[in-house]
Amino acid sequence: ARRYQAAGWLKKMVGIVGSRDLPHEPSEEEFLLGLRNGLILCNVLNKVHPGAVPK
């Protein structure tokens, strides 16, 4: 599923963020909970464009 591909890509980009780690094959709920607070997405954005999101 695309969710698994997205989770794998996110893990490669940022690894573990705080205590948040996406499972290798997350359920839809696990995927949504992992992204809900924005930490993972902010870290991905900073990898792609350093300094885009202040820490």
C-alpha cells in the first residue's frame, strides 16, 4: 500500500522523531497518529529545505 511506502520514505528521511516512530507497515490509524502533531513533517521539511521550520 502507498501508506507503507510513505512510512518507509519518512523513516529514511528523519528516522525517529522524539518518541514517534512509524511502524514499517502502519495501519491507517497508526500512520495518522504518527503525523498528527506535525513533528515528523516539520523534520522532513527541514531535511529538504534546511531552516524552513524554526525549532
